[in-house]
Amino acid sequence: MAQPNLPNNPDPSPAQPPFVVEMRGIVKRFPGVLANDHVDFELRPGEIHALLGENGAGKSTLMNVLAGLYRQDSGVIKINGVPVTFSSPRDAINAGIGMIHQHFMLVPSQTVTENILLGLDNPRFILNLSRYDSKIAELGKQFGLEVDPRAKIWQLSVGEQQRVEILKMLYRGANVLIMDEPTAVLAPQEIEGLFSILRSMTAQGKSIIFISHKLNEITAIADRVTVLRRGKVTAAGQPARGLTRQQLANLMVGRDVIFNLEKKPVQRGEVVLDIQDVHADNDKGLPALRGVSINVCAGEIVGLAGVAGNGQRELSQVITGLRKCKQGRIYLNGETVSNRSVIFGIQRGMAYIPEDRTHVGTAPNLSVTDNVIMRKYRQSPISQYGLLNMPLAVKYANELKQAYDIIVPHVSTPVRLLSGGNLQRVILAREISGQPQFMVAVQPTRGLDVGAIEGVHRLLLAQREAGAAILLISEELEELLSLSDRIYVIYEGKIMGEVKIEPGEPDPGLIETIGLMMTGTPLEQIEQQGVRVHG
Amino acid sequence: MAEKTKLFTRIKFYRIRIEPRLSEPPAWYPPLISVGALILALILGGILIKLAGGDPIRSYAHIAKASFGNIGVISDTIVKATPILMTALACSIAFRMKLWNIGAEGQFIMGAFGASAIVLTKVLPPETSRWVFIPLMMLAGMAGGAIWGFIPGYLKAKFNVNEIISSLMLNYIAVAWVNFWIFAVWTEAGFQMSPKFPLNAWLPRLTDYAQNIPALSGLTTHMGLLFGILAAVILWLVVFRSCWGYEIRLIGDNPQAARYAGVNIAKNTLLVMMLSGALAGLGGMSEVSGMVHRLQTAPIAAGYGFTGIIVAWLSKLNPLAIIFVSILFGALILAGREIQPSGVPKMIQGIILVCLIASDFLLRYRVRIVNTAEEK
Ligand SMILES: Nc1ncnc2c1ncn2[C@@H]1O[C@H](COP(=O)(O)OP(=O)(O)OP(=O)(O)O)[C@@H](O)[C@H]1O
Ligand SMILES: [Mg+2]
């Protein structure tokens, strides 16, 4: 109302601008890193625009600029054609831009509705919660985001929590939704659910920016793709239809990526890890492992397939000494390792890549140097007589930085400033460099770019050729099939069966068998039925 | 008139917003903020002195003179700083592991008690050599503090009892315990204090060497300072250059990662609480043996343990920084004793504290003034 009438403005209803978001020449520099180097980015109304790039390419930085978390050093942002400057996330959300981070920012003890209303000026004090409950339920229904508004956050699965985050943004009037690696934390079925939500949102005019490292997801959901490499745009808004995985990978890393590495035949050695009838509880005290028996031999990679939450985490912890075994035994080279200390395993050449790199795998405020010596600081020459040899530790950290391509200005940088993929590299460097005899790798490629995944796969295969025994726990069936010599399938804490993987393209029957086992059908039953069908 | 309303509406549209800081502030920012906070505190203190009818400039000059004016008062400042230095070191190592040891006060008192017991139980004849007395008193002092640290440490490690509560409660028990002994057992002619220690149980002071170097006459700075500085340097080496210190830093930053690295958290909880107690206990020993020369509650239970918490925090838990910050606090305490009315330095001490602690906020948040009218 108070809007002054601009003189000489003959066009009262300008045509809908072609872009909801237009970023021009964005530059963002961090000490020692040029994270965004004159980046242009355009988002059309109602599209799903994928943002792709190697680890540390500057994707999160660019989106943090758009979401008002960082201020660009130079460059312009236009929303619906109007230049804006954001100096806080609140400014951005007022302009209709909402970002959903990889780590959810929800209060576990509060309900969905309370979390959504939290921090809003209106209502400042919640008097009549149930009125908002129904409002939120309605909003949820509109976009296919079904969650119970009265449920407490801690009761929800990761996928449901993500929906709450989306609802939170929609409730604040977000028109553009930025999702930074939303699928990294989801199980395969949940990913399907997320995709149908995204489609229903774009159908109602919302626009979505989607960051992911999984190329098959990009080709499945995105309308257009923008690719970043080392802070620069290498492909701007190309239509995603028709792009192959290989082409995408090429744009990202600037070379051909080999998806199926050649697996050299390796003579299988002695049994290294032998797990016999292991039972263990989870954090809540409920049985998580119910009689698991598997073994891993020298020179082989054994995969453990299964939908997340079927005991994989607990199994890795029991092996590495972080969790007590209630029954059964675990032997490493014939020596009992179950119910011993973590150091016991470390001293016997056991390496462990934990699934949670920020909460378990690293100490965020300590330096890269402090983080790479985490599992060998007791050993000479890093320490002698209880004293750390810091110059040597720094030298060692620099060697690993070189050898494993960790992008960080200096090894004294606290690791919380590293990009996701670089953090994973710090962990990998630390674990693999010790020439382990046995290794448990849990989701070792989660959050890594295709080039880096290839690198990790090479490293794992090299370890196998060097005679290490590797237990690979992953939810990526494709990864398991291309690396493993054998695959066990776990379901509700029990092993459903074991299959051998022959070199070459896996046959569809085998994949189907694994899929059936993952949903709880034991192998014997599948085989009996198979016999019946054929008979 | 019109001007005024316009100004008013303009102000109305400005709002102050506080937002979490997402990127690291540059390296020069934290020290600048601390200095700024100090200056602000002095200005605020000055205003209050003015309001109370005093002359701020003269009061400050007086405080400065009372604590750094000549070699004599500098020595007194150092004497005051010594116990704070020890308790701050004690707190810093526990806080580094995110163990909130609020019991340095009690550990300090028990250290004083342990050291005194060596003298007062008369296990050694009073003419025993210094070379026997002092080391034994040091050991006993550290043991007394360590035991007082062990109790909350054990409760935490074994039963996950909150160490804040248990260590705090132990402070009161320590005072009552010492009171019992000086009232009932070691009382000096019915007074609430023990007899004076024999000279050989005193820590050497600068003034003891006045015969050879007359300039040292009257300077009561004692060897406790040396213990403190040595302890600070050793503690720095332990924290940043030893495996044990590495484990402590790891637990403090991420206990889950520490477990993954094979660190025994329960064991370290016990050890760190005992080390923390032993450092505070050594402070108690140095105070009775270097300064008070008898066991007496009032000068021992003077709140050094609590000041230590603040000093440790302001020094960002860095043992070397603690040396300087505790001297600053020693000066403020001394000034408090010297000037009348003694409320002024206490008040300034409080204001400095509030400002410094509040300034920490600016490291983690930024304050912006926004025009809400523009947003609409
Ligand atoms: N706050 C910060 N301070 C210093 N450097 C930073 C900061 N944030 C990011 N960087 C650096 O900027 C570069 C780009 O990081 P960014 O997080 O944008 O990468 P990304 O493309 O999201 O990578 P990933 O796929 O691994 O998540 C990296 O080299 C990173 O180390
Ligand atoms: Mg990122």
C-alpha cells in the first residue's frame, strides 16, 4: 500500500521472469581456497535442478550463499528478477528460499508441530497447538508429506525427519527448496518416497535444487543439471534427459570414470576373521544380532548386504570391540577378539571405517594432523615413551594429504572445515595407510563423488591384492556386486544366506535372490521354491 | 516536530538481530574483542565510581599503584596470584576433557590440610631438614587434593554421577573437615587455628635471602610461584605433546571418536580428576607453607578454587595464558585489600568478568542491525 507509484512504469503486470533464482558471477573465497569462481546458476520455476560436482567443488558453498549463510565476495543474486542481498538465512527464507541441510536441526523431545513453529515470530507463544496440528497435517497432505504432527521427533525415522524439515520450509513459505545430499542418509525405499514428494512439489509450482553424488538419481529425477568443477561451472543447465552416467561423470571429474573396475583373481588365503554365532543388543537394549556366523579370508572382499538398521552397525561394532557380545565368539587369525578392548584389535592390524564420519570417525575441532594419528598415536615412531613427536606427525599428515589428495590448505586446519568428501578421505587415509590385515569398511563411499568412489574402490581392491581380508558393509548393492567375492545378506540380525559372485556382469537371477533375502526370505527357502518352479 | 516523528519512525524500523556466526572469525578478532571488553569494563566501572561520588581516574591510578606501583606490591600481587595459578591449572585440565570440576576449592583446602598434617601430626621432629619437610609436604598436599578429586571422578566413571554436584558438595565437606581439626585437635590455645609451623616447613621466600641481597628484604614472593610456573609449562607439554594429553583432548572434543580410537574414558575420567585435584592440592600446600604458615580456615578457604574456574575459562584453558591471567586477578584481589572502600575493586573485578565472558558471545554470534521497513 505504501508502495510509491513509480513514474513511467507503463507495464503494470510484467511477464513472469524466466528464472526464480539467477546467480551471476558468484565468487566466494575461503582462506587458501577459491570455493566459487564466477559461478552462474539459473533456476526455472517448477523444475528440479541437479547440482553436481566433485568433493570440494563448491556446491555446498554456492547453496549456502543462496541460503544467506555465507555472503558472496562478489556477484549478484536475483530472485524473480529482482536483485537481493541476503545477510542471514532469515532474509533468504523471507525471499522464499529454504535450505535443508544434511544434518537435521530438529529438537528430538518436541513434537513435529512444535519443531515447525519453533523460531517463528508468529505465533511467538503457542497457545492452541491443535489448531496448528491440523494446519500442518493439511500442508503435509497437499504435498504428500505424511507425518503425524503430534509425534515426537525422536520417534521418527530419518526419512520422516527429513519430511519434517521440508514441511518446516514449506510452512515458512519457501518457494525454492535447496536439498544438500538429501539421499545420502536414506534407505532405498525412502529415496523413492522422497522422489515422489519432490515431483508433487514441482507439480505445484515449487522449484528444487538437488545436490547428489549418485548419478542414477540425477538421471531419474532432475530436469536440468549444472556441474561444478573446482569452483567453476563446467556444464550450465543442461537437460538431464539423454545424458548418460558416463557423460555426467566426465563433466564432473574431467576424465573417464571406470565404474566397473577389473577385479584381478587373487588366491584366497586362510580364514582371517571368523564370527561364530554372535548375539548382541543395540543401544536400546533390544537384540540386534541373533546368531550371526560369517567368515572372511585373506585376499578377499566379503560383502554384507542388507537394508539399513538390520544389525550391520552393531556387527561392525562387535568386531572392532566397541560393543559387547552377549553370546558367541569372534576370532581374528585364531585369536579371540570379541569382548576385548578396541586397542586389542588395533594392535592386531584391524582397520575400521565407521559409517558416521562426523560423530564417530573424527574429532571436529582437532586438526587434520590430530585426526590422522587417531588410531596409531600410541605406536612408535609417532610417539615414544608417551610423548608425541609432533614434527613427525605433521610430516606424516602432509604425506597422507599428498597421497590421498586431501584438499585442505594446511594440516593444522580443524577437520570440521573440510568438505564431506575430504573428511571421508582423511578417514580412509588413516585406516588404509597402516597396511591392515583385516578391515571393516562401513559405507566407505557414502557422500563421495564418482571419481573419489573409483579411488576408494581401487584402494580396497589393492588391499585385497595385498592379501588383506575385507568386510564391506554397504547399502549400495551395485558397489557390493562389483567389489565382493562373496556376499552375505543380513535381515533382522540374522544371516539369510551367502552367495558367490563370479566375475563379469552379475546375472539378474542373482540380484533377485539377494533382493528376496534382503526382505527376509532365507536362501534355502528361495532355492526350494526355485526347484519347485523348475521341477 | 515533524523531524522528530520521522526520526522516531525510522528508528522503529530498525531491529537488532543476533545470528550464529557460521564462518570462522579472522585470527585478530578474538584478542581484539578481549581487549575491547576490558576497556568497556573499565569505562563502566569508572561510571559507577563516578556515580558513587568518587574520581574514576584517581581510583584506577590507585588500584594500579596498589598492585603494580613498586617492587613490594608487585611481590604481593604475585603472592596473591600463586594460589589462583594453581587452581586455574587444576580447572583447565579437567575442563579440557569437559569434566566440570567445580571442586578445586575443596581440593585446594584438602591439599593444605594434607601438607599441614605432615607438620602437625609431629611425625617428623620440628628440626627436620627443609629438604625432607618440603618434598613430603608437597606429596601430602597433592595426595590430599588428588583424593578429593578421586571421589567425584570415581562416582562419575562408575555410576555416572554428575561431577558438578559431587565436586561442589565436597567443597563444604573439606571446610568442615579442616575446621574440625583446627578446633578440636590442633587448636592453638583455643583459637581456630593451628600453631605456627617450624621454620623448616616454610617454603623459601625472597625475603629470606635479604642478608645477601638487601633489595629482597620484605618481599614475600615464595617458591610456590616457581611450582606454579613449572606446573603450567609441564601441563602445556602434557596437553599438547603427550599421548595422554592427546587422549584428553580427543575425549573433550568427541567422546565417541575417543572410544573408537581405543581410549578408555572411565580411566581417564579418574586420572584427570585426580591430576586436577593434585594440582589444586599443591596450590593449597604452597599457600600454607609459603604464605599462611599455619592451618587456618579463613585465609585458605578464600575462594581461590572458584576464581580458578574463571581464570581457566578466560585463558581458554591454555596453561601458559593462565600464568598471565592469574597475575591480573592477583592484582585485582590485592587492590581490593588495599583500597577503601574495598567494594570498588571487587565490583570492577565483577564487571571485567561479565564483560569478558559476554564478549565470548561475540565470537560465536554476530549482531546485526537491520532495517525491517526495507524488508517489507
Ligand atoms: N567455512 C569454511 N572455511 C574454510 N574453507 C571452507 C569452508 N567451507 C568450505 N570450505 C572449503 O571450500 C571448498 C568447497 O567446499 P564445499 O563444502 O562447498 O564442497 P562441496 O562441493 O559441497 O563438496 P562435498 O561434495 O564434499 O560436500 C572446500 O575446499 C572446502 O574445504
Ligand atoms: Mg557439500
